[in-house]
Amino acid sequence: MAPAQGHFSDQSDGTDSTDSAEGGSVPPAFRSAVDALRSARLRPELEVEPTRPPKRLAPHAYALEAAVVDGEDDLADGRLVLLHDPAGHEAWQGAFRLVTLVRAELEPEMASDPLLPEVCWSWLTGALEARGLSYGEAGGTVTRAGSHYFGALGARRPATQIEIRASWTPREGRGGVPDTAAHLMAWGDLLCQIAGLPPSGAADAAVVTLPQRRGPQVQ
């Protein structure tokens, strides 16, 4: 994954297209939303690049993947997908939808906290609200999975992975375009928080983060 150096990577390898999934023209609102994603300024620990989007979830889609990197270790990683249906979508209650997968590996003593799923979900909603973003129809799951190693792998410590799958509808602004750059920055805040990084500013000093080991890679 190519480093974004605090902003969205320009590398695409053919996956950075804004072509329609239906082969038609790209609506101006969707093109503007994608351009805003590319302009977002993120923390330098984040490495971000476009990836191939799903083709059947909406007429138009754009996707990126990211990792929180510390030296050679990926502390957390995730994927964010922007969907657009110009005709609107009843379940979304809007014309745009953001879908995400975020995951990281946690220390066992932290992963045993019974309130961990609720805390992780509050990190998502809190990241959006901290940036003053309006959104609706948010839903998702928080999954905690543990691994124990045996035989030839018995020397490895038990590992616990936390995974957040979520989607929400960003409220549209001028020209019917949501502030996708701000939503991406909020998502980056979530990714850094689940990675256990310290807050980036004094205003976030009360935020609780979790320690972790090397995280998994998004497939």
C-alpha cells in the first residue's frame, strides 16, 4: 500500500475510475463527491489508496482502503466505499451511502471487556459527530473473535480481533453533494482510534484508545 503522506494517494492501478457500474455517464454530484475524497487531509500514520469498488450495490461506486502503519506493522486496516444512486434509495433515505469495514487485533486483556462492542460503535458515531457531520440510517455490527494456537503454532499468544462493519447516509449539501472529505477524515479518526494511536489534538485528549499488536490485512 502506497503512503498517503497525510492525504489521499493518487495511485490507482486502474481502480481509480469514476465510471458508472452501468456503463453510463458519471453524474456531476458523484464526481464532485469523489474529488472531495481525493482532497481530504489525513493523519500521516494513515496509508490510503483506491481499490476496486463493488459493482452491484449501486449504479455508481468508489472505494478506498487504508492501513494505520507503525514501522513495518499494520496496527489496523479498513475499507471505505462510497455508493451513489441518482434516483435515491429508499433504505438509504438519500442518494449517497458510505459503507465501511474496520478491523484491528487487540491485547487479550482489553478484548475481554464486555462493553467493548458498545464502545467501538460509539467510536464510529462519535467520530462523525466530533466533526459536526449530519448523517442518518446508521447501522452495523461489531464482532469480536478470538484465536488460540496449538501444536507447531503453540508458542504464539492468543489473539483477539475486533471488526466494525457499518454503513450510514451522509446528508447532502449544496448541489446534492455530501461533505465526503469530512466523512473520510472522521473515518480516518476511527481507524486511528481502533489502532490505539494517541489523540491527534488537545480537543481529543479524553478519548480512550486500546493497545494492540499487528493487525490483519483487508482481503
